Amino acid sequence: MTGFGRGSSATEQWHANVEIGSVNRKQAEVVVLVPRELSELEGRVRKAVLGVASRGRIQVAITIERAQGTSAAIRVDAALAHAFHDAFIELGKTVGHPLLPTASDYLRQPGIVSLGGLEIDAEQAWLAIEPALNDALAGLVAMRKSEGEHLKADFLARLGTLVSFTEKIAADAPQRLLRQRDLLGKRLRDAGLDLDPSDERVVKELALFADRCDVSEELTRLDSHFTKFREYLEAAEPPGRALDFLCQELFREFNTIGSKANDAGIAQVIVEAKTELEKIREQVQNVE
């Protein structure tokens, strides 16, 4: 599921900003972008994220700055400065007149004078990062929840469509035996066999057909799966994987009915039902 959250927090030493974004993915993948000095905190960040999200590609970007009023450390590399000075003297000998570096030369030379940050203590930084992370996660969850409510409404509407398809199948199913009886009588007459409909052989053939084409068990299981689907949508636990499994079972039942029905009208309904079910399955892949 998609979502975004942002949070910020500050202590006396550090000011932290956290941004979290998620996109659809069947499994959970957490990417943490954090300063190298704080790489040891990645595990805590991942644990916090996986505590509220079990699916999706979730990227966490953490930036941290010194709080106002804290001074930066200025570092001077004395050995490099002396080497730089000696290099100018040697250069002067080469060109035939003395050369001495100026202050600007020292400042332009990388590494001689550097403005370093305060050494980052991971535990101190975490005091600023953790509240910002929690705020960002709260925003992410709220946005994903809003998307979930829209998906839930869509699922219920499509589930209602599937229920109407099963009701149509249940209503049409008993008519298949009557159509088969008429078709069998026509074939016998075309073949010059004018058998009585009450003939034992005709009755036996119709009984076998009725047994092969009986879909009452499949319709009962479909009704049970529909009920369970609704229960999962109302459950407090993340229903994504359970709904994914139910979609597979629903597809299996519809497929079995299509194979057993031996009826063009029911076959058309099955095609429409599978199309609707596939739309549900595509969305379920993204549900938490």
C-alpha cells in the first residue's frame, strides 16, 4: 500500500528529520537512508517500520543536523600544512626564486583546514531520531489506513457482484437437467430410437449426468468463502495474506463449477466471475 509520513524532533545537540514513503509490493522491503556514522541504528529503524507494516517497499530517509548553538570543530592537519610549505620551497628552487604559500593557499588546499562536525554519538542522535521516526510512522499508517478504507469499499462492492453471479448459477443449475433430458430425447429420435422417457436406460443416463454436473458443494463453499472474506475485512489483524489465499480458493471453486456445469450460460457467468475476481486479486496483493 502507498503512503507517506514526515516527522522532526530536536534535542539540545541534534535536530532530526525523518521522511517515510511506501509503494506497493507483495513482500516487505525496508530501505534505510541514514548518515554513515549512524549505520548502527539501521536495525532499530527497520524493527520500528516492520512493527507497523508487513507489505510494501518502504524507504526511510533520515537527516540529522547540529542544533543551534552548538559549535563546529575546526581541524588543522599540521603534517599536511608542513608538507605543503616544504613543497612551495622546493618549487621556488626549481623556478629560481623563493616561493612561499599565502594564507589563502592553505585554505584552498583540501585537508589542511577543515570544518568538521561534532562527533556523532549514535545513542545521543537516537534521542532525536526516535520521536521523529514515530511521528513519520504515524503519518504513514494514517495515509495507508485511508487507502485501506477505499480498498475495503471496493472489495465489498466487487464481492457483491460475485455473490450475484453465484445466485444466478444456483438459479440456472436445476434447469440443466431438463435441458439435458430434452437434448437426449432429440438425439435418440434423430437416431431413430424412440425410447420412452421413463425407460430405465434413459433415467440412468440422466441420473449420471445430474451427478456429474452437481455443483451444490461448490456453491456452498463459495458462500462460506464470501462470509470469511467479509470477516477478514473487519478483522483487527492485517488481512492481506488471508485474503490472497481466499481469492485462490474462490478461483478454484468457480473453475470447478465451470468444468462441471456443462452449460453455455453458466460458462459465460463463470468467465465474468473470474474477471471480477482477478480485479480483486490484483488489489489484494497490495493489502497489508
